[in-house]
Amino acid sequence: MEADTMRAVAPIEIAQAREAPLSAARREAVFETRGLSVSYGKALAVANVDLSIYRNLVTAIIGPSGCGKSTFLRSLNRMNDLIPSAKVDGEVLYHGQNIYGDGVDPVEVRRRIGMVFQKPNPFPKSIYDNVAWGLRVLGMKDDLDGRVERALTQAALWDEVKDRLKKSAFGLSGGQQQRLCLARAIAVEPDVVLLDEPASALDPIATSKIEDLMHELKNEYTLVIVTHNMQQAARVADRTAFFTLERTESGGHGVLVEYDETPKIFTQPGDQRTEGYVTGRFG
Amino acid sequence: MAVDVAHFSLTPSPRTRRRKLVNLLMQALATIAALAAVTVLAVVIISVAQRGASALSWDFFTKTAATFGQSGGGVANALVGSLVIVALATVMAVPVGILVALYVSEFAPPRVADLVRLVLDVLNGLPSIIIGIFVFGLLVIGSGQAAWKGSFALAIIMLPLVARATQEVLALVPSSLREGALALGASRWRTVLGVVLPTSVGGILTGTVLAVARAAGETAPLLFTTSIAANTVTWDPRQPVLSIPYDIFVLSESADPADHARAWALGLVLISFVLVTSLTARLLLVRHRKRLEG
Amino acid sequence: MSGRVNAVTSTPALPSRRRVGDRFGDVFLHVLTGAAAAAAVTLLIAIGWKIFDIAHPAISKYGLTFITRQGWDAIHNRFGALDLIWGTAVTSFLALLIAAPLSIAIGLYLSELAPRGARTVIASLVELLAAIPSVVLGLWGILVLGPFVGKDLGPWLHRYLGFIPLFDGTPQNAGILVAVLVLTIMIVPITSSICRELFLGVPTELEEGALALGATRWEMVRGVILPYTRTGVGAAVILGFGRAVGEAIAVTQVIGAGYGIHWSLFATGDTLASKLAEQYDSATTKIQTASLVYLAAILLVISLLVNLAAQLIVRRFAHQRTGGS
């Protein structure tokens, strides 16, 4: 390993990951993408991705900036529909059903597949109402207080806010707001939670709290996280997918290079490009 | 592994279907509202165009009103009168408006700038009839009506519009431009007059055009300041003159259908003028913005 | 200017002359623009002062009872503002009642629903409605809308809703109802443009957060957009109200110059502003003129209060947003 690579991931660090990553063997594939390509207008953003996400695992998507990681993530819950020029080709099978098929309602898709965004985006409401809003809208109004408390507890936020539930969510710190967004997402009992660089706007302590949470949450949910921080992926993910930018005359688009159990990606990557990235030889 | 397909179903549940129905209903209501607004616009413009077009003629534009009882005649005096009044108002309002905007944007301390901006916004919101009564009390009582007094009232209405538009465009001038000029050793006043203002001309023009469009259509301020006029075409601002909006006002309240026809025709002229100037202003704005931000 | 220490190498004589000229120019411009700004502020104060000055004879004669007295009797010189205040209140509030939800709906349509290509076009069309001069709208009101209300809408309302006192009475071609409709047409473009800008200003991430939970677009509007823009929409509505209160010409053309306080929308009436426009050439005695201008003074106070309220709300709202609530 080059001495100057600050981003080099030493094998020792992997071995000291919080716990041994779980295997995908005999697990159900919650998602299976087949030839998934996303373009914005004429520009291709992500090309031909075949990837399976397995139940109750944390799957990380890593890669250099601009390689379509977020675009890929957002196509899993049809958030790309909100961008008028976005076009999706290929299939995204959710428990065997193509979420882009006829008769599929994006509203139902998003109810089952929640999302936490890069920048914490709590509603301009009280802490309680932030969590309760989704529950009310979706008709899960029985034992509202109990559901809110459960969600906030699962997000490791309950103790910090239980005495100020009616205060505005904007009074919380960045890290707390992000955990509130997480609580809000899991309150509606999704199947999957997608996290788009959830800690990139947070300080290290808040980041580590979020990472700890993921270890707990994966028992109940399936998690997919996009991160530009390799060490984070190494710490939290059971499986890691490496995307890179493939250059063409018209610019470039993202492609999936390699997808495997996290230790393997970081210590014995099969593809040269993966090795180049994880050892920090390119940005 | 048994997968509970129903649990993960992606087709809408009955509850979701109901929610989507509500969603659709709301979308329909919003669309109807927008449609209603556009329809009213169309109805008004078509009414004016249809009824006004038939009364247009060469006489209409060149003759003054016919004497009582006779048919024919035109509105030449109102056309000329409006031209005089609005032109004079523009001359009064634009320089002052630019100066006020310059003060707020280049010289005023923040608190003072806020105050002046508030004053301008309040002036803008004053009912125009109050401004007419003000000018009446200030200038007309004791000395009689005159076109320029009407212009003064219109200028008060135009002032906030010109000042605000100028302010907005001055704010768009990048500070790097100002700093560059000052760094070269140019003085403040040279920077403002030689660099900042010329860059803002487009926006100032747009603001002026919009203010003119607004002033041309105002009736209330003219009621008290220039309404009792002789039935001749006069270019003298010291005389009270007839104006297009005031003429429409008077004709609309008459019982004579011939008067109504003339009112529609005048309305057509006025609307056409206002629409053309508004569109021009919009195009100017787009072009100017492109140039500044491009 | 204080960097002259190293001016040994620069040309000596010229700069000092130029600098005096520049200094003078700077001061002159500063004073000139400051004077213009001072003039604007003075103007506003002068307007208030002058109006109350002309109204003074009536103010000293009637005092505040003017506001509670009915009737406008020029023959016996007995004047009161109550009828007109009532007319102003009824027409403006009713117009607001119709215009506010319409404007919010249109604002939502233009910011969320309209097909992208058509958005600016339709928005421009709605704004064009605001550009129609009030006298032309009044002309249309007298000759087109009035007869429609008198012959079609009025009788229809009277037939089906005549049990409500609002729709009691005989429908005519002029009156409060026509005035309310005309005022609505005037308020909607202004208020809906402001609403549209407010709705467009809601951060996308807030909208996405709601949609990602599985909410429908309308639920997102109701739960995020409307609460977020609540204050601004309120200010927009108040501004619209101010516009309605101050409109003289179009209202006087269609309201029929009636007297008294009636419940029926079909009755004729007058507002503070329309009375002023109606009597502009008929005030003969000094007390009549003073009473008329007293009306203007009341209108001015109402208009200033409404306007200031809206402006202050807007400014507080802007602070809240940038200050990071």
C-alpha cells in the first residue's frame, strides 16, 4: 500500500468492524434490478445495473461522486418520478413485482420503501407531529402516542425529546433532526429504508450514533445506504456495491462494477477499478 | 421461503384508492379555478374587442366629441389629453424614482433604507382616489384644474413602481463590478453614473414601461385634477384636459348607447395600449435578466 | 484616499484637483439622492396631513360620531359615514371570501399542477388580468356583468337561495353583488401571483420528505406547503383586501349609488371609495366637501392599517426564513 494514501483502508480496520457482516445465503432478495438504466433527458446517468438487495442486511453503495449512486437509490422508491426529465429503463423487482409496472401506484411503493435524505428535512411542525403526520395520513392512527414513542425509541431519540415533544423540530441539532427523520420514516412501518448519505451533513459524534442505529435497525428493516465515506461502508455494511463513472464522448454515466460481501470488496476486490478506489489511488 | 405477497402488494389498497380520489378532486378544483381566471380574462377582452371594434374609425381618432344630438365625432381630445398627462407624469416620476432607488441601494444606512422601502411600499398601496384628493387639496383648490396637476397625481402613483424596479435591478449589479471600478480609482459618483446605472438601464426601462401602463389606466386621480375640460384638442398642460380613462368613465355612466359604443372603443384602445406595454416590459425583463446573469 | 504616503512616484498635481471634484461629486450625488428619498417620505406624511386638514371642519363638527351616523343628506347638511363603512366592509369581505380560496387554488395550480410548458404562459395570463384598467373592468361590469346578474344570476340565486336574507329582494343590474364580483376579479390576480411565488419557494427537500413517506400530492400540499407558507399567504390576502377597500372607480360604476344598510346583496349601496368618486363634482358647500374628505380620511386610515399590517407580516416572515427558524 502506498504510504501517501490517506484513504487507504488497511486490512486491519476491516477485521475490527463492529460485528461480522451477515451473509446473504438463503436470504430473500427484497430488490432485484434487471438492466436498470436511468437517464435525465438525453443524458444517461446510470446504465444497466443488475443488483439484488437482501433482506435484513445493510447494503452500501459506494463510488466517486457523479457516478449515479443517488440516482440508483432514488429509482428504488420511484423518487426519480418527481424529476420531469427522468426516464427509467429496465426493471426493479420488489418481492418479484416490477415497481415500474402497470397498475403499480408510486404512493404504495413509497409507503413500503422509506427514505432518509442527505440534509435533514424535518417538517415545520412539532417533534411529535413530525412523526405522527405520516401515521395520520396513512391511517395508522390507533395508539398514535405509542407508535410515535416506539419510532423515536428505535431511532435512539426518545430520551432526548420525550419532554419536549410539542416543541418545534427546528430546535433540534442537526444530528437529532436526522434521527427524527429516521423515526418519521420507520414510524410508518416500511419494509425497506433507503438512506442517501445520511451522515454527510453531520459531525462525527452524530455520525457514529446513526451508524450504531443501523446495526439495530437491520433486524427489523432492510437498509440500503449510499455513502461517499468508504470507512463508513466498511463499518456498517454487510454487502457493498461499488459504482464508477464510465466515460464516453458525451460525458459519462455510472455503472456497477462489483458487488460482494463488504470484507471482500475492501480486502480482495475482484476488479481493478474497485481496488483503485478502495486503496485510494483515485478520488 | 413463504413470501406474503399481499403484504407487499404494490397495487392500491382501498384506503389508498380513496386518498387518490381526494387527490384527484383537489387537482380538479385547482384546475377549474385557473380555468375560471383565464376564462374571465378572455370574456372581458373579447367583449371589449367585439364591441369596441365596431366604433373605431378614422373620425374616431381625429375628431372631438360631436355636439349634443349629432352623431359621429370622436375622441381626439381624450387621446391627446392622455398623451400629455402621462408623458408629463413620466418626466416627473422617473428621475425622482431613480434617485430614490439610488439612495436606498448605494448610500443609505440599512435602517434608513428599510424605512424608505417601507414608505414606498405604503405609497404603492394607497388608494389612487386618496392621491387625487391630496393633489386636489394641495394644488387645485383656489387655482383650478390643469393637466400638469393630473400628471403630478399620476407621478405619485408611478414613483414607487419606478423606484422599486430600479432598486431590484441595482441589486442585481454584482458588487464585483462596483469594487472593480472603485479599485481603479474612480470616485463613488463616477462609479454609480458610469458603471452601475448603465448596467441597470434595461431594468429601469422595464420599470418605467410598467409604470406608464399603470398610469395610463388610472381614472380616480384625474377626477379631481383634470376632468372639467373643453371639447377641444389642446396640448397645453396648464389647461385641464380630457383623458382616455376619464372619458370612458363618463361615457360608461351615460344612458346613450352611442356613448357606450364610444366607451367600448376607447376601452379597446386603452386595453391594447396596456397589453402591448405590459408584454414589452415582460420581454425587456427577460432579455435584461439574461444579459445580467448570462 | 489616505494611501498618499507613497504618492511620491505618482503624478503630483493632477490627482488633488481631480479629488476635490470627485469629492464634490460624491457629496452632491449623496445629497441629491437623499433629498429625493426625503421627498418621498415627506410626500407620504403630506398626504396624511393634507387629507386631515381639508376634513378638519367636518371632524371638528361631527367628531367620531361621524363614523356611527347614517345618511348622506346634502340638502340639510347632515352627513354620516356608517352606510359607507358598511358598504366597504361588506363588499371587501365578501370579495375576499371568494377570492382567497380561488387565489390559493390558482397559486397551487401554477406551482404544482400545470404542465411545465404551460406554466409561465398561464401565469402571465392571470397577471394580465391585473393589468386591465379598473375603469374598463367597470365598463364591462355595467354593460355585461350587470345585466347578467340582473337577468340571469340574480333571479337564479333568488329562486333557490332566496330564503337567505342575502339573496332576498329584487335582482337588479347594479348593486352590491355586482360590485363584489368585480372586486373579486381585481383581487384574484394579485393574490394568486403572490401565492404562486410563495408555493414555489417551499424547499424541495421538504416536499420530497413528505412524498417519500407515501403521501399523495394533495396530502403533501396540505401537510407541508400550506403550513409552511401560512404567514405569507395571510399577508397576500390582506394586500388583496387593501386593494378591494381602496377601489373607487369600478365599484362606483357598478354599485348603483344607493343608501342605507341592507342585508340583500341585490341592493344598491356605496363604499367609502365609491362615494368619493361619485361626488367628485357635486360638493358645493364647505361642510359637504369637508365631510367628503372626512370619508377619505377614514379610508386612508383603514388603508394604511391594512397595508402596514401586510408589509410588517411580510418583513417578519422574511426574517424568519433567513434567520433559520
